[in-house]
Amino acid sequence: MNKCKWLVLAAALGMMAATGASLAKVHQRLRLGPPGVRVGPEPLYDVLGQLVARQSVLLPDEVLGCRGTNIPVTQAELDDLPKDTTFGRKYYQKDNFAVVASVVLMGTDRTSIHDPHYCLEAADWQIEKTERVLLPMDRPYPYDLHALKLTAFRAAENDYKVPIQMQGIYVYWFVTADRLTAEKGARMWSIARTMLEKGVLERWAYISYFVTCLPGEEQATFAQLERFIRASAPEFQTVAGQPSAARLPVAAR
């Protein structure tokens, strides 16, 4: 009986080794696919002002009257993410509305695309709700963008050092050259299928937007964020979803 167990174990280990070797050979022959976002010669810096990259995702300089300023890449990102990761990140503000738009684009290592829950929790945000949302887009044609919306909160202080609670709204999705999704499982399945069928490693980007507000202002703030996403995402995202027949003119349906 013991001999049979060892034979089964040896066979299983042999199959695992063979599978690993096959995947390694497939990975060596892969071509890196094009991204679903625009990349260009805009330098990025770390928190000390040192140049870390000569290229970045080209986020717009102004959206709906909100001027954008570049946000440095953190040392944790430089240490933890693969070296060929490409970033794009800007802070936009006008009056009482402020939003951080961020793109993390993978290179040859898909671990560049990380779980957004870790980022929020590392910044002391407590996630209280996760929702699937449809964001109405109008460029390059009307379609509904599938995204995930996280609602979070954390303790803060106002200008008078009085403790208050802040609400955070975090919206994100993933894109590659010819598709977009809000689901990690769909993204991983697409990567595996395209690797095997075409010998291409899809280059996915993780797009996110983050705003804060006071309790009770979540609905109005999210409506404002929707307008901001509708105006800004088509400026750097090169792929769109399926046309929405309900929102197309009758002659175009």
C-alpha cells in the first residue's frame, strides 16, 4: 500500500514538473501584446523627486476644468511591483471636488496588477461595500462601462482638529488592447487563453479613480465622479465596450 502511495506521488510530481516546463517554454515564446491605454514620453518621479521612468500612461492635463498634477510613484510600488511596470497618476481638483486618477500597466509580469483592497486597507481605509456598477460612456460611441465600486471610510480630523469620519469612493476596472472587464477571473482566463491560442501575453492595465467626501454626500459625489470618468477615460483608454443599443440613435441601431 505504501509503495502504491509513493508511486502515485511520484507520478503526480512528474506531471507537475512536466506542466511547469511546458508553461516555461510557452512563456519564452510569448509576444507581448499592445496595451489598451496610451503610453508616451512623459517622465515620472518618486517621492524624492528622482526620475524613475521616462514613459508613463498619458493622462489628460485638464478634465472638466480640473487641472491635473502628477503624483509621484511611491517607494513601496517601486520595491514591490515588477520593474517593467508603467504608471500614470494625477491629482485633479476644482473647488470642493478632488479626484485621483491612476493607471498601472503591466509589462511581461502580470503581478503588476494587484488587488485594490490591499491599497485601501494599507492606507487605513475600511471597506464597507463592494458593488458592480455600469458607467455610461459616450465616446467613441455610447456604451456601458462595467466597473467595481468600493465604498470605504476612515477616521480623520477637520481644520479645527475635531475628529470626523471621511467616506471614500474607489472605482476601478481593467483593460487590454481589445477588451475590458471589472472581474479578476475574466482577466486571468483571457490571459491564459490568449497565451495558448495566439502565443501573445496580453498587456493589461488597471484603471482606478478615487474621491473622498463627508458622510451623506456619497450619492452626489459619485454622480460627479461618473461625469469625470466619462470625460477623462476616453482621453487615454483606447478600447471601448459593446455599443449600447438602448442609447444609440434609432438610425444607428
